[in-house]
Amino acid sequence: QVQLQESGPGLVKPSETLSLTCTVSGVSISRYYWSWIRQPPGKGLEWIGYVFYSGKSNFNPSLKSRVTISVDTSKNQFSLKLNSVTAADTAVYYCARELHSRDDLSWFDPWGRGTLVTVSS
Amino acid sequence: DIQMTQSPSSLSASVGDRVTITCRASQTISSHLNWYQQKPGKAPSLLIYAASSLQSGVPSRFSGSGSGTDFTLTISSLQPEDSATYYCQQSYSSPDTFGPGTKVDIK
């Protein structure tokens, strides 16, 4: 059974860097794409970006200049860094596996439980 | 970016009712459309992928249809545990984008 668990600080000061880690269990991280998705309180879902074990990555253009996603195959983890945060970055952050079919369809499954990150001084 | 819209934004229905949620893309996305269910305080979970494929373990009362720009999620017989918010998501063109959600309540 594939499981994902987010970890990291729940409070980040404005202008600082948000750092989260997703620990994957039940499958090797080297087999799939891995994404971060966020949800501001009471609002909808926003895809942040993905990473492949090789280091290949892709980001939402709305966040691209501030985002880094990396993978640590030795720990079966991948990480998110979002710099220069503001209150608008306050959200529940989810990590998720991104599955791809042979004809390039893709979907997110499973998701981690999510972790709330609040940006406040 | 491809914009996703959903209708209605919320609905209230009785147990046993047939419920239909519509999702529309701002441009054609073929069958690159997924549906998720999110219960309060929980992470979204995959219901339907590739527009009409039922995820393993999901009850058969859930079904998806559509192609191009217009898609539907149908719950054939609403159950109390189906009270949740439902999101569509397109994966045709980066960035992946989600609809705003449809909240389903039980009368």
C-alpha cells in the first residue's frame, strides 16, 4: 500500500522559505512522478509542480520563480521549497503520486494527508 | 492555462437520488479529465480517471463520462457517506488545473 506523509514547519515568517518533505512508503520513489498541490483555507486546489527521480521537474508558471522540488532516492523522499513567502502562500500542502498511462493521461493517487503551513510574523 | 468550471457550485439531495455534476474545460482536453472527492479535513481522493475509468475500490454508483470540453460525474444513488466536495482536474496541458469544486450535501 502506497502511503505519503508530509512533514515540516507549520509556521513560516513572511519573506522566508517554506520547506516541506514528503516521505513515501510502500513503493520506490524511482518509479513515478511526484507532485505538490496546495489548498488555501476554504478554497480550491492549485498544482505546484512535479519531480521525477532523475531530477526532471515541471512547475506551475504562477510559482515557477519561487519553487524548487527535489528528490532524495536514498531516503525515498521528495521535498518542496518555496521562497519569499507571503500570507497568500498560507495553505494546506499536499504531496501526491502522479500516475501516467501509456497514452500520456495522468492523475494524482494517492495523496498525503496534508500539512497546514501558515505564513505569519 | 486551461480554465475549469463546475456546475452547480453546491447541491442538496436526498439519499437514493441520482446526482449529476458538470465540468467544462475552456478548450478541448480529450479525455484528460479526473474527478476527486474531498471530505472535510481530509485529502482529496481519486474517484474517476481518464474521464470514465473508475478507480479501484470506488463504489460503482460513481461514474464519469464526456470528452472534449464537457464532462459529467454521476452518483447513481446518493449515499450519506457521499457528502463531500467534488473536484474535476485536467491533465491535458501544463499546468494541471482544477475546477472550483461542487459541494454535495445530504438533505
